Amino acid sequence: MNRRAFLFGTITSLALPAVARSGTLGLTELRGSLTVPETPPVIRRKGDRSVELQAAINRAAAAGRPLYIPAGRYEVSNIRLPDRTRLVGVPGETRLVYSGGGRFLYSEDARRLSLEGLTLDGANRALTDEDDGLLSLAFAEEIDLSRLLVLGSAGHGIALTRSGGNLLDCRISGATGAGVMSTEGRALTIAGNAVSNCKAGGIHLRRWTAGDDGSTVRDNSIDGVGRAGIRLSSAGSVRVSGNDLRALEGLAIVADATSPGASISNNSIDGAMLGIALFGGGDDRLSLVEGNIIRNLVDGRDAGVIGGRAGGVGIHVETHGSVTGNVVEAAPHLGLSLGWGATLGSVVASGNVIRRAGAGIGVSVLASEQATVITGNLLVDVPGGAVRGMRFAEFATGDLTRVGAAAWPGLTVGENRVA
């Protein structure tokens, strides 16, 4: 079936006009039961189309059909998306605007949901719960969100709870919260999205109980957000790759102490207080930081990024694992930081190129029982020393490439090139 026949069949089955010149849904002739969202009573704004849209969604979902929403502007609120909802709009032309008074689009028990080609405009109107999203989906096993434009949310842009599926090729901007918030995710794929100007961060994966999230965050563009570009909180075994992060106020990519087994590879970071940070915990799983390009870190040595750790650092790692093949350029404090106090896993740092850093590599000398190998790195224009021992944020030794590391049996420093 071709696209024209598909859309025509969908529209006529829902008693929609093939052309909606006025920009309205044209659903006033529909009859039937209406699922009322569980929200406080609200006063509808003049021109609000919530009742018509809710009825159309309910009928289409019950019939297992997509609902095509023609180009136009529709003011709605408290729209509950039932199982098998599929909404299709005209990209850039179908605009749903939040009219206020509770929630915007949400689902609490739908298994399968699909939204494509819609503009979701929060108009900066307050949501009942500031931890809610303009689009808020919970307990959905198969979501398919694509080519959405999400603007002006007073909470998160998109909030997903215990949900799995795909979030692809969406643009999210101007949220008070995070652009994308996933809570207790189920192997989500978040790919090809553009997130900008969101106050509480770009993409945040969190779990209330630490465990494997298994999600993939790849090929996203994140620009000008607060707090952190990509954050993992108690979310283990997450793959973060191929993302482009620019002009960040805080950390670019960060995994907390209960997010083990992260793979952070081939990301590009230009402008942040701290580029990549993997904080240490009790889990023995290895993490990987490989092939990332990090430039133009902000001098935040006195900022106390997290737990007093200094900013102005390209890569900071406390976990077990490998830090290989990364490029760090223009880091005011350290190109690479290994460990914090006694918190340092067994780490290999090799094949990294660090240029124009206050010092090249800092390694904690308060965790000398761990096996740490620093070899084969190229360090260029590092006036504070190529490899320095650290006690928390302070330098504790001279340049170990010159004086040697014999005093710390667990530490191997060798074959690094300094220029």
C-alpha cells in the first residue's frame, strides 16, 4: 500500500476530512465514550481541542489504526495515550500546544506507543509535577518516538519511566528540566537527537535501585545545557558513543559510583568544566574510555565539581578499566586524572594524546595497592609536568617520568613521550 492510500484509509476510517484548511481536527461529529485522564478539574481555554483529540486517539487506538493529525495548531492538555496509540503529524507543521492545567501528553500503562512528526510546544506553562515531562510515558515496553520537536517544557522535555524502545531523530529545546529523562530504563536506544538549552541537563539515565540499564546513547548532539550533557545515575552497562557535546556549563559525560561497566567511546566534547568522569564504587566490572576527542575545558579548579573534585580536567577515572586512544587539548588543570584519594581501580592509560594542559596526567598516590599502568602516551606542552602524583586535587610529587615511580609498587610509568 502506498503512503497516499495508507493515509486516506486512515483518515476516512476516523471520519476525518482529507483536507483541514482551518487547522482544526474536524472531529466534532465523532461520538462515543471518552477516557477521562486522572487529573484535577481544569478550566478549558477558549479554542481548547482536548476533548476532540482524546476521543480521536481512543477510537484509533481501539481500532489498531494510526491517527494522522493534519497541519495546524491545536491547544490541548491532559491527553492520555492508551495502548496501541500511533500519532502521525506533518513534521514542522502539526503543532500541539499545551493549554495548561495539569499534564500534556502522557501514558501510564500502555504497552506499545508511537509518535512521529509532531511539534510538542509546552508554551512554558507549569506542569502539575516539575519532575514530569511534556511527553511522559511510563511502563511502555515498545515505544517508537521519531522526528518530534519538543519545545518550552516547564519540566523535562521527554520523561520515560520503566520503558524500552527507540527515541530517534528528535529535537528538544528549552526545558527547565533535562531534555530526556529516563528512569529505570529497559534497554532504550536514544540516538540521533538534538538537545539544546535545557537547564537541568541533556540526557539523564537514572535508576532508583542500582542495576543494569543496558541502554545505548549514541550520535546525539547536545549543546548549551546545564549540569551535565549525559549523566548516568545508578545505571550500569550503558554504551555512550558518537555523541557531539558543545558549550556545556558543567560536566559533559558523567557516570556516578553506582554506574559500573560503562563504555564511553568516540564522543566529541568542545567546552565543559569536566569532559568525561567515571566515579568509583565497589563493582569490579571494567569500564572503557576510548577514542574520545575533548577540547577547551573551562578552568574550574576551585569549583568543586562533585565531592570537591576539580574542574578543568579532560578525563577523570576512578573505576577499573581502560583509558586508551583519547585526545585531550586545552585542559587548564589536567589532561587525564586517575583516582581520587584512595578510590582508584586497576587502570591502564595508554595511547592518549594530551596537548596544552596544566599538567598531563595526574594519578592518586593514596591508592598505591591498585595496579595502575601509564604507558605509551604523548604529552605536549604540559608545563606542570607530564605525569604527577596526586593527593586529592593537590600535586604530591614531581614529574614521575623523570623521578620514577619506584616508591609506589602498584604504579607503572614508562615509555611516555614528552614534547
